[in-house]
Amino acid sequence: MAKGGKDEELILLDHWVSLFSMRVRVALAEKGITNYECKEENITILGGKSPMLLEMNPVHKQIPVLIHNSKPISESLIIVEYIDEVLMGKSGSKLLPSDPYRRSQGRFWAHFVDTKVYPPSWNIWRTKGETQEKAKADFIESLKALEDELGEKCYFGGENFGFVDVALIPFYCWFYTYEVCGNFSIEAVCPKIVAWGK
Amino acid sequence: MAKGGKDEELILLDHWVSLFSMRVRVALAEKGITNYECKEENITILGGKSPMLLEMNPVHKQIPVLIHNSKPISESLIIVEYIDEVLMGKSGSKLLPSDPYRRSQGRFWAHFVDTKVYPPSWNIWRTKGETQEKAKADFIESLKALEDELGEKCYFGGENFGFVDVALIPFYCWFYTYEVCGNFSIEAVCPKIVAWGK
């Protein structure tokens, strides 16, 4: 397993506002990997995507892309799993459990964040009226399911910050925006998730 | 690693028409695992879901669910990966490569099937007019990307039927339906994918 040390070339094609890029940055930080190059992509201006992004992710042409020794990996959760499998880092900690059943459950809940938390979150601050109300209801229902899964644990990963924590934490950074735009309190209905985020 | 033998209890909550259940059945077959119990769920009648399904997949209440020694796993690709990691089977073959970079690429393309092949495939036979034309165009664009990835290989997994093959093969079974409903030829634009399916 590589250490993510001096002999490794690591480049992250990134944008500061991306929830999905943040997962990769958090995973690298959790591993204690700091010696990577972060290339900020211009994702707001039409046609502003760099030749490197188009070459490294020709299928989706989207950030984040992690380039490890010239080989590109796309899709945030797949990148995080790759980091966990390949780069030991200074901390030596693992994001996914070694037990295969618990690993499958980690993948399940990370996938749940992508399919049940992300889509409604988008409509909370981008829409109004009925669509927004539906988005708020769906978002809360999904957070409640996650709160049940979290239970009394410190982290979704148990004692340690793990794969599901990495998947969800970028959304926590947007809770305030959701609350202001949607005029509701997340803490009132999901206190454990808010405590986890803090 | 378990062999999926007599000492293992394996139950699949299934429905014959489900593309996603088929992935699990194909993965088990590829592993040479035949001694599992298949429980057909009634997914067509409202309220017809079995107490076992509601207990084993309380979050999504959907098939497929694989229950291995009383522990449930949901989401077809997560189940397939679990099978690959845990059950050796008679064949002893692996669906995902041992090399972590190639493994990440397998996960990428399987995820691509879920996000870029499945959604338009649905609209080819369920809609008409502009929506159907858009679905056909998106579907073909996605299959072409997969055809590029397949290249001259026998399977997406190389010499052996692998993870991406398992993810995509249920859609091949529907090609004829898509062609009749959409009045187009998949083979005319993606001959390699059709040859792969055959």
C-alpha cells in the first residue's frame, strides 16, 4: 500500500464549492495526506473546463477527479474508496471497516446519501412552493433514516470517522443554507445528526 | 472466505422481472453458487410486499435483498460486490479485479450503467414522441461510451466475465423490447455491445 508520500504524484481536479470534491479533500485529510496538488477548475463559465479535466474525465467531464501517478479516478465515492484501499497516509486509519458485511452497510448508506439526501437538498434552496415543501419533507425523511442508523454512535463509522461520515459531512456544511432558504429547523427534527455534524 | 456451501444460509428476495435481481442471480451463477433459496416477492400489487422484505430492507422496501446467515444486504451492485468479497463459490473466480485501480474503473462503469443507461432505457418503452427520442439518443450515447470501454476485449472484465458485465447484462435482455418500442436498431450503432451480449 502506497503511503501517499513523496514518491506518489497526486493531483485533485477540484472546485471549492463542490460537495463531491469536499468528500475527496476530507478523505485525504483523514488519511493525513497533505502533499497533493489541488487544481481549481472553472466550472461556472461555459467552455471553461480545462484540457486536463476533459482528458482525465472524458465521460462525465466533471470534477472531482483524482489523478494518482497519471491514472485518473472519477466519481467521489469511488475516489474515496480508492484512497482508502491504496493510500495508507500518515494516520494509517481505514474509512471502510475490514469486516465485509459492515463494509457493505457502509456502501449502502453512502449510496443512500447520494440518492436520497442529495436530490431533495438541491430543491430546498433552488425552488419554492410545493416543490420546495416536497423537497424538505423528503430531505427530513432521509435524515431521519440516517439518524436511526447513527443511533448512539459518535460517528457512522463507530468510534472513528468513516466512509459514511465522509459521504455526508459536506451536506452538513449546507444545513444553514437549507434552513434559511426552506425556513425550517433541521435540529428540531434531527438533533443527533446536527450534534454529529458539530 | 465462505464457499457458499451447505453451512451457509443464503436467501434471495427476488422478482423474475427485475433487472437488478438478475444481477444478483447472474453473480451467484458466475460464482457457481446454486444452493440458495429464492423467494419471489409480489412487487406488482399494492401492499403485497412480504413481512420479510419489509423487515430486511426497511429503508427502501425493495428487492433484491440477499440474506446471508440472517444478515440482509440491499442494492444490487452492493450485493454483487459483497458476494464477490465473501462467497468464494465453486468457480473460485472473482468479478472485480485484484488491482485496486482496475477495481475503481469497474466500479466507475457499473455506476455509469446505473446512472446513464438505466434512466433513459426506462423512457424508451414507457414514453412516446420527444421524450422517447431524447431517451433513445441518451441511451445510444451511453452504449457508445461502453462500447469504447469494451474495445476489443471479450468482456468488460477482460478475458473473464466481471463486475461491469454483471451490471450491464440484464439490459441486454431488454434490447429487443427497446428496439421494437423505439423503432431503432441497437446493433446498427453499437455492434460490439450486441456481439458481447450474444
